[in-house]
Amino acid sequence: MKFQPAAMIDSENNVTKIERADLLSGEYNEIWLQDLLADNPYLLPVASFGPLYDNLICIGRETAAVGAGYIDCLFVSPAGGIVVVETKLFRNQEARRTVVAQIIEYAKAIRSWDCEKLDSIVENYFYKISGQSFRMIDKMAPYGLLTYNEEAGFVDAVNNNLSAGRILLLIVGDGIHSGVQELSDFINASSGNAFELALAEIEIYQSPSCVFAIPHLLTKTETVERRVYRISGSKPDKPLSETGFINQFAENGGYDPDQIAEFVYSLSAVNGISIRVSPAELSLRFSLSGSDYALLSLSIQNDHADIYFMPYWISQFLDKHGFHSALAKPFFDFLLPYIDNSRCRKPPYEHTGSYFLNVQNALEHTVSFVSAVNDYIHAITE
């Protein structure tokens, strides 16, 4: 991808041409970007969200959020502000929708946390990188951001923000100028709690002697209060029932509602599978060690009707609970012929996002899906 070059001008007005780096190649990858932000939180363009997010410190990398995956970077401020950062280098709308859905799942997962939980995260994080454990207050006090006498107020602020879902979700990456309106529509149709979400870009320029990082905010939502949902242009004041969801799915996609009901309820009858309905999604979930994760999901966002799954996160969920991710391979192999390849950025399974199925093909093979799900559940529970 060709970028517009810039210029570096020194004190003697000497001009040096600098080129923008492509974050999809070479050393400037997602891990590099995560490292940069973790070590330099001031690069996060959060000033427009107010003083709640001033003076952020990173308290976790690849932090497990049960049932949702792993948070790339987690930050907290002396005022008790919580910032979840997902780094993503992407170029197409499907990837944008996937990462928005993922970061919303993080917000829902961490709302049940408290300051004690965050302190355990930060202790583990700093022990891994420095060999010494710290609490959040221990990292703030030496810089004059808080005193130990203010710890009680800090704890209350963190707990209040978490319980209220007052969380800033920040997607940081490249190539996200286009499709902002589509993203806003997607966000407005998604389920969750009260939060703020923003898209930010980090432009990287390199000269012969140094590298420049230029962050800027692309767009942000107003605070989103998830007591009102937009589905297919209407605004119901509560999530749909299972029957309501199935009827809406059928209407959006032009499918037979009885066929969809048979698909959903046949799969939910498999031992270990349960149904969870949100305003825009019905997920068929499997449980391990007291938590669960979506095996397959039906989505009705933006007047579309989709069935999708996320193989990377299913594998991560298994690994996290002590099961070898290879146990999921037969199930993924079963799904290959049903994948809508026209909607894949790369051949399966070469990215971490969602894979969409050909809905009608899946609905016509309910018995095969039941057998495959049953075999999968049996493999991880025997």
C-alpha cells in the first residue's frame, strides 16, 4: 500500500524526506504496536474523553477475560478509568466488524471484575516482565500520580467504574478510515453495557536515523447505553426471545423459520450445549470449568442473517482450561465445506477472526451438524 511521505525539518531548516511504514510488513506488526503502547501509554489519543483517562499505566498484556478471549493491553488511570485496547492491522470491513464484536465481549466480561482482580492482574504482569510484583497504587505513587492515603478513594473509583460498565474501548491500528459509518451502525446494533468506544490510528514514519509514531483519533461513539437496541431499523426495549430471534433471523435472510428452529433446538439438545440470546445474536455455547464460549453463533445485525464461528478463540478457550486445542480440529474440518469462501480474507484457518457459513447449506444439514457437535463435546468431556 502506497502512503503519502512527510518531511522532517531540523533546526537549520534542512529537510529530510520520511516515509510512512506499512504496519502489515516487517518489524512493525501487532506485537510491536502492543509493546509500543504498553511502554508509552501517552500515545493513546484519549484526551477528548476527559480527565478520567489522564496518566494511564499499562497493567496487563494478553489478559484473560473468561469467555471472551485475551485483551491485548489493559490500562488504568489514577482516577480509576479503565481502558481496553485491541490492536488490529486490517484493511476490510469484515475485519473491522470482527474486532468491534470482540472488544465488546471484553467489556461485558470485565464488568464483573473489581479492584482486587485488577491488582492480581498487575502483580502477575509486572512479575513476568521485571521479576517483582506491584499493585496499581505501587506503580502510581512513585510518579506522584497518587499517594497511599488516596488508595481507598482509588479503589472505590475503579470498582464504581467497572460495575457501571464505564469502560473505554479503544481499537488501535491502521487502515480504518473507510467504513466509519458502517462501524457506527454495527456498534449501535451490538449488545453490551454502557461504554465508550473509539477507533484510533497510529501512523509510523521512518527516517534513516529514527522512527516517528503519530497517533490520532478517527471517531468515537457517544456513551452507549445498551438498554435500547437497533435491529432491522426498529428499536425494541428488551432483547428478543428465542422465538423472536428466530423469526427475525428468518425475515432478515429470507429463510424458513421452522428450519432455523430445528437447527437451533437440535443443536441445543446436545449434552453440554446451551443457548444465549442477546438483541443481535443467538449463540450455541459449550461449558468448561464454570465458564462457557460460543461454538456457533447466529447474527442478525444490520439487516443481515449470518451463522459464524471463531476457531482461534475456540482453540484459545480450550487451551485456557487445560484441554489441547487439537481436540477442536475434527470439528473445524467438518465445518470447512460449509464456509462461505467469498467472505474469507484468507483461506481457512489463517486469521483469528470470524468465519461465516453458507446459511442455507448449514440449515439443510442439521443432522450432520448435530453429529459433529456431539462428537466434539464427547472428545473434550470423555
